[in-house]
Amino acid sequence: MSRVERLERLIGDTARRLERAEKEVAKIRNELLELRTKLNDARAQQQQLDLPFEKRGRRPSEKWSAVLNFMLLRSPNPVSIDEILQFASENDLDITRASTRAQLHHYVQRGILERLGDGLYAPTFLTKGFCDY
């Protein structure tokens, strides 16, 4: 085999390897595109929030509506449990500390309020649906 024939064979082998590599790159690009599409879909689903359907169609009592209105008026500032109790006392709402803590916990679970720290709460976008303002 002459030197020219060997070089032609090497060129042919290299060209075939390059062709296989280009096919593999195209395959990897398609796979990457599919993964990015799935990621965007997952992000979009994660951003969708559950609708605030109430299980029994119950609304807050008048005293808790007043508390939620108070918290909404104070936003974006957080409200402490002590401030809620002081508001309740000034407005003769007859709310105990234990019932306040339990009700706030319930509202956080339902997404009506957000817990910012120990004893600090802030209204969410759902709070307006339960308020007069």
C-alpha cells in the first residue's frame, strides 16, 4: 500500500468518525432541548398556586374578619401576636392568646397568612378575599 493510499484511508476513517460524532452531538442537543422544555414546564407548574377553596364554605367570624382587616391595613409590616391581642382587647373582641395562636396557625396552613418568624405574621394575597378593604 502506498503512502497516498494510507493517507486516503486515514482521511476516510477520520471523516466517518467525524460524521458519527456530529450525529452524537445532534442527539445530545435534542436531549438537552427536551430536558430544558421539561424544566420550564416544571417551573410553570410550581408557580401555579392552588385555589383557596374552602372545605365547608366557611368564612371567618366577625371578630377574625376584624383581625384580618387590621393585619391587612398594617401590611407590608408584620403583626405580632401581642399586637393582635392588644387590637382585640381595644375592640372588645374577646380573643384569648391560645385561640389566637391556633387561628393564626390555621390561616397559615390555608395560605391566608404567612408566618415570618416567632410570633410574626403578615397577610398574603389571599387575605383580601376575607376582608372589607
